[in-house]
Amino acid sequence: MKRTFAYLSAALTFCVLMLTLSLPQTVQTVKAAEDFEKCNACLERIGQHFRQCQEVFGEFEAKCYEDVNRETIICYRNFCEQ
């Protein structure tokens, strides 16, 4: 009886330990998916701003390209490279 209880306790402890160790991975995966969505949304906004800038200032205006570069750096720093 003592041996059966010892095996049961060891198996239960192992299962609880494995369950505990596997939980943080799901939280990180969800956070990564949210960051990826934020990254895509940010890049989409940059594209819209670029098209609007080209409509206002012309297709080859350097200001539009400078703005896109600046916004892209901010976007990658805040969302895409997390």
C-alpha cells in the first residue's frame, strides 16, 4: 500500500509540475500574436500616410519618403521587434 501511494504521489507531482511549466508558453504566444497584429496595423497606417502624402505633394517628394522612413523606424521599435 505504501509503494502504491508513493508512485501515485510521484505521478501527481510530475503532472502538476508539467502543467505549471507549460502555462507561460501560451501567454507568450498570445502576446506575440497581439504584437504581430499591432505591427501589421502600424505598417498599414504608414502605407496610408505615404499614399496621402504622395497625393498632396506629388509622387517623388522627398518629404514623403523621409516621413515613411521615420515612421517605419518608430513602428519597428515599438511593435515589430518585441
